[in-house]
Amino acid sequence: MAITNERVAEYTFLLPLYEDDYYPDHVLDKGKAILFRLCERIEAENPADLAALYALTEVATEAFNDLEAEFDAAGSEIETVAREEIGEAFWFIATAYGFEDADGEELIAAREW
């Protein structure tokens, strides 16, 4: 499914992490794919309220949790810089789809990183 939200389609997710050699591109690619899947689900399911949005972001956050082992295997980790950048990506997505009052911490409440 192609992303129809112009703001999202033109946005480069995780760009600061790609610019830092500490973070392996092949793992970041998987993270970017998680974020695009989240956008696709938002567009397909059109969540009616924050609770519905949080249910979608929980699934995406858990997918990032699963990536932690891949970061570790590549000699990296989801540490402060990555954590903030991933959180910003979730916040960007929420606001791009009209959820300006979403709580940034609640968007990634299921995180283990």
C-alpha cells in the first residue's frame, strides 16, 4: 500500500541515525519499514481516537523491541540518541495524521529500550 499522506511520504525516517556509522543501515531499514507499516495501518484503519492510535503504536513499538537483538548483534543498541529519534518519528506520525494531542511517551509506552 502506498502512503497517501504527503507529509509522511516526503519525510525521511531515522535520518540522523543513518548519518551515524554506529547504527547499522540494515537494521535501520527494518526500523523504517516498521514506521511505514504503522503509517499504512493508520491510513487503512483510520483510528477514531487516541486509544485506537495507541493500540497501533503499541504493535509498532513491540516490533522495535524485537529489533534490539539485531542492533546488539551488529555492535549497536537503541540507546539515548536512537530512543529519542524513534520517539520523534512516532510523534511525527501521530501529528501528521491529526493526533496533535497524542502523548509522546504513550505512543511508545510498550518500549523496552
